[in-house]
Amino acid sequence: MKKLLRRVKRIADKVFGTKADEFFWRFRHIIHDRTWAESYVSREALEHSHRKFLFQVIERHAPLGKVLEIGCASAPNLIILSQKFPETEFQGIDISENAISVGKKYVKEHNIPNISLKAGNADSIKNFPDKSFDVVFTDAVMIYVGPEKIQAILKEMVRVAKKAIILVEWWSDKPYAYEADHWAYNWKKLFEEAGISNLKITRLTDDSWKGEWAKRGCIVEVKLI
């Protein structure tokens, strides 16, 4: 079944672009894994090794007034960050209303006052004012955004972020590539096309994330000030 689903995904991604992955993630709890959103806030998921590397990069831009995560799922990153920065206002958007519902339930049950969650895809950031967040970040989200809309989303990130943009995504030496069912990009080239040259690329290793992520993963840190 998994092989069949992957085959279907490859075809759908190439025919429909980003819309195929948006459909999958919006309805993943129905068509693939009923409890995936709950699993993202399990102890094991919250302690995933890659998060400490992401948080180290975010922490470099403190003090933080407001932080936005695009594609937050049920908010595992924001849950941990809210403990590290109790005075910071964290906002998360995700295309899955189910994941947002699970995240809101967790936040309420654990009495976390500085997290707000809302359903919406990456395009939703066009509704935020200019420079409204100190840091905007993603964690394994842009791998589902096709080349037909990646540049538009990056430009919106640059518009709404004040201090930095931080991405945990896949790297490609080519302008872009479709590898292992995900999109990989040359982030240096993409941001230069958006008028940004002050960025640092750190490749992930087995210590941070095993498997395909150790081969293709990277943390992109874009400094805006």
C-alpha cells in the first residue's frame, strides 16, 4: 500500500504541483493516518534530535517579540519554544484544520498562554502586515511546495519577517529537484533572486536527522538586519 501511495503521490505532484500535497496534508487524517497530528505532540516527537539544532539558530535572534511558524502541524516546535521564551508571542499556521485542532487542545490542556494557532496554507502569510514577526520559520514544509509558487512564498516571508527567516528543508545543487517524493531547492540562488544575500546554509547530519534528511537536509538562516 505504501509503495502504491508513493507512486500516486509522484504522479500527482508532477501533474498538479503544490495543490496535490496541500490536498494530502489537509485530509491526511482521513486518507492515510488518522492519528498523525496526535503523534506529532507525543514525547518522542517533541524530543526529536533535529529540534535542538533548529532552536539554537532561532535563539541567536533573541530577544524575540513575535515568531511565526509556517506549517506548524499540531505545534510541537512552538510548544517547546514557548517554554524557552515565555514572554514571546508564538503564532502557527497549518493547512490541516485537524492538526490545528489537536494543537489547540494540547495548548489548552497544558495551559500555554503564548501560542496561537490558525488553519491556513503558506499563502496565508500575505494577510500579515509588513515586518510583523521577528522570526519566520519552517520545519519540513517547503519540501511540499512546488517550483510554481516557491518564489512567491519566499518573497512574502521576506516581507513579514523583521530579523530572520529560518528554514529546515532539503538542499539541491540544481535550482530545484524532485527527489525521494519531495522538492529540494538551491536556497542560496532562490534568496538571491529575492534580493537577499546574507544567508548561511548548514547541512544536516546523522546526529540531527537520519535517513534522507542526513543526505539532503539543511538549515537555512537568512539574516535580515
